[in-house]
Amino acid sequence: MSFIRHFILKSNGRKTVPLQTPSNGHQLQRSLTIQNGKASEMDNTIHSAGIAEVHNVPMSVIKRPIPSVLDEPKVQSLMATINSESSEGEVPPVDILWIIGSEGGNYYFSFGGCHRFEAYKRLNRETIKAKLVRSTLGDLYHYMGSSAPKYLA
């Protein structure tokens, strides 16, 4: 992963340093990013590391074909963070595979970010912060195997 991150982040001048929790020393899943001498937290995935634009995507258009396995305290914590005006920005966007159908329709699939998605859903939010990852039916097949649709109209 550090090999890939080196090349992805190199082009925009960022240096990523893993964060450590002070109490137990386990590495966190987020990283501290240093850019132009300033530190900030950033959520990188292999899909969206090169995508800076964040959209407010309507929850109603997102398809989640794989059932979520949720940690209830994590969902509750995210709900509290999202509800707080001062900390809502700390919740990273989810990645959404964006596929344009053969007849021009837009299709949005989400496979990760299940706790964030559930928190926004329970709060009855109409939209969720997301990075759109331009994808194909072939990409969708990697997630769903033979359950993937053969075409999207």
C-alpha cells in the first residue's frame, strides 16, 4: 500500500504519515497529510485518492447491493459527529462507483462506507458526501461477480 500511495500522492506534493493512537499504539486507518508544511487529516482509498471533488449525492439514487454488517456504537458515534455543526466536516466522504448506462442513465453503487451511509440514513439526510469514481460494468463485476447486471439501460 505504501508503494501505491507513494506514486498517487507524489504528483500533488503531499506526504502521508500514519497516525498512532497514544493509548495502545495501534495504527489508525486514517493518515495525517502534510502539504505545503501544513498538516491535515485525509481519507484515502485506492479508488478515490486522485479525486478531490466531493459531491452531495441523493441517498435515494445509491444502490447498496451487499448487506451491511454494522457496529452499533460506531454508527451512533458517526450520527453524533454528523449532527454537530462543528464536526460534520470531519466525516470523510464515501466512495461511489458511477456507471453511465448503455442508454445514458446514471447508476450509483456503494460498497464501502456502510457505517457512514447508515448514519446519514438514520438521520434522514437527503444527501451524503461522496467521491464519484467513474466506473464500468466490468468494475461492478469485480464487486458482485455473477450477480452483477449484464447491462444498465
